[in-house]
Amino acid sequence: MMHEYKSSFTGNPLEGITIFGYDLNTRSYQSAWIDSFHMGTGIMFSKDKTEDSLFNVLGGYEVHYNKEDQIWGWRTKMELEDADTLVITSYNITPEGEESLANEIRYKRSSE
């Protein structure tokens, strides 16, 4: 599945593309993500965080802060809330391992 979006943060525009998939050989969920806010010119690859049947992938990105490089985590989960609602939730993970909600996107099936 390809997910394209446009939004803004503190009045600044941002956009991105994520490709979500399932690798039949490794039996794992995966994603590749680029955006104009977090990733700059990089591509973040994420893969399964758990061994359950839910889409729950973990990746990371590098941040340059106070003249040192830090690796931050990014976890994305996807779930069907009901037959008509898909929820994509992402979390930022600090280098110390603290996780906080980054965004939540809710898609509702249209009857049109």
C-alpha cells in the first residue's frame, strides 16, 4: 500500500510518502518512508517490531544535535478499528528509549 500525504507543522508545509508491505519470504511487515520534515534526503526502512499478526514496524533516523549524532526510533502501527476505519499511528522514540505519540491518521470508508 502506498500512503501519500501533505500537512503542516507549526505553519510549515510538509509532505511524505510511505510504502507499506509484507515480505512473503521473511513473513515480516515492512515500510519505506520519505518526508520533507524528518528524513531530509534519507529513506527510513522499518520492519516488524513484534511477532504477532499486527502491522507494527520499527525504524530509526539520525538527528544532528549539539554537534553530536543521535539515533531516534520511529514506530508505526496500523490497525483496522472496524470494517470502515483504518488507523495509522506513529511514535517518536528518543535515544534513551522514551516513546511518545507523533501522529495518528484515521481513514474512514466513504459511501460515495
